[in-house]
Amino acid sequence: MHKLGTFFLSALVACNLYGIVTSQDETCSVCVLKDAPTQCGAYCFGVLQPLGDKIESIQKQIKLQVTTHKTTLTILDTMQKNTQEVQKEMLKFLDQIKLETNERLDRIEAMIERRPVVTEAPKTNIIPPGFERIGARYFYIEEEIQKSWIDAKFFCLEKGGYLAAIQNQEEFDAIVLKLKENHRYWLGINDRSVEGVYLSEASGNMAPFLKWFAGDPDNRENYENCVGITISKGMADWPCWFAFNFICSLDNTV
């Protein structure tokens, strides 16, 4: 604003001087100024007034844009903070759901294991339906029904056998040839009692043969305590409540 005032003052002086000069030279003047300061000053202000108004309008627009920009930044900052708070609340909510789900699964598993069911296969010299000789022993491979590890264990008992463990590489290779692509099968091996100590559910002894897929066992989330097998990946540990196909053996020596 100081520069604008200086500009107006300079213009006023110039106009006054111009009026004085033209009044003394009769050949070049276009009018005779009786009151040069008043007449020329009014003329100059009249000429410069639109320019001043334009500059003032631009200054107001700039101030408005600055104010709008600051307001926008404030709104964006508030939105970012609110978004971060929502994300934190969602993560807390998901963690709580996960915790409650795991607790419920533990209770369900405990209730299932306490139910009154047979704990040992019936003694018989007759080969139950569905069992076939693979290598030196008899096995039943369930291809249609999928059950949790615990339900598969009880199914094998009711079928007249046990959820199977594998005794050696030769038996492993023979069983794998019978399995279907992209299927997972429960075996009677687990470390539910002691982490990393894999027992045969049928015999109660240490599992005699383990052939892990690369990266397993990893006990992800501390819930992978039951062992299964696939045709291409070997053995892996999974949560016991997953529903897979399964393999039963006729004897409990392994």
C-alpha cells in the first residue's frame, strides 16, 4: 500500500507539472488551467482510480485464496487424524475378535474331547470295509468327507481303526501314490501336549517317521498342533480344527 501511495503522489506531481508547462506554451496546450493542482490532480486521480480499484480487488482475491488454502489444509489434517483413529479402533476390534474366536475354539475342542465316545477300535480279525493293503499294513483313505483332526480320530475309531501314522519312507511313498491332487489329509500325529514333540495318536509313542514340507513345522499363531499330508508337499502342521480328508490305519502299533 505504501508503494501504491507513492505511485499516486508521483503521478499527481507529474500531472501538475504537465499542466503548468502546457499553460505557458500556447501552441501546444489543449486547455488553460486556472487551478492546476486541483484540476490536474482530479484528472490524474480519475485516470488512475480504475487501476487502484483493480489492484485492491486482486489483493482481496489473493487474501481469500490464502484463507481458503489454510482452511483446506486444516480440514485435510483433521480428516487424516480422524482416519488414523478409525484405523486404530478397527485394529483393536479385529484383535479382540481374534482373541475371542481362539478362546471359543479352545472351549469347543475341550468339549469335543470330553464327550463319551469309543477310545479304542474294536478287536477283530476281519478287515473292515474300505480298508486296503498298502505296503505291509491296511489303510482307509477318506476322499469324500472332510473333518477336523479330532472328528477324524473318532471316525477312524468307529470305523475299526486309528488315525494313521506312517512308519517309514517306503510306506510314505506307497500312501502318497493313493492320494488325490490338491487334497489335504489328516494323519494321527500331533504335538498338542508338548510343543515340538510329535506323538502317534494310535500308539502313544514318538512318531516314527516325519517328512516335513519346506518351512514346516512353523506352529503359526501357536495353533498348528496337528499334522497332515499332501501329495506334493509332504507333511505340514495345521490348526486341528481345520476340516480335511484323512487316513486311518487298521492297527495301533505305529
